Amino acid sequence: MDELDHLLSRLRDAPLDPRLGGLESRVMAEIARIRAIPSLGAMTFGIAAATALFIGIAGSAVPTRSADAKPLSPFDARLALAPSTLLSSQ
């Protein structure tokens, strides 16, 4: 524990890094710069939501080819690539 106390006292007595001078003013200037940038308004988000809703409704209204389920046979050749056979130790 004495070594840790010695290291902390050396750190306390060390001179400050010169880059720390004026750090607060630089941070506050950057915050002011970011706040000055115009942000997107509620109107923009409303238009985006309406567009997404329109695309969703239009996409569901377009007829597509129906997917028909086909019966699965235990002798089907595609079953040779089933995960249970690919993971076996053979």
C-alpha cells in the first residue's frame, strides 16, 4: 500500500499537462457549434412516416405469386442435406 501512496503523491506533485489549459472553453465552443446546426423538424419525420405507411400499404396491395406448400416425402433427395445429416459424425 505504501507504493501506491508513493505513486499517487508523485502524480499529485507532477506538473499539469499544458493541453489541459483552456479545455473547458474548447468543450463549450464545440457544444455551441453542435447546437447551432439545424436539426430535422417534426414535419420531416411526419413526411417520412407517411411515406413509409404508403409504401407498406402499396406493397401489400400488389398481388404476388402465392407460396404453395408441397408435401414432404421421406425419400426426397433434399433430405440428404438436412442439418441432422450434415452434422453427423460420419
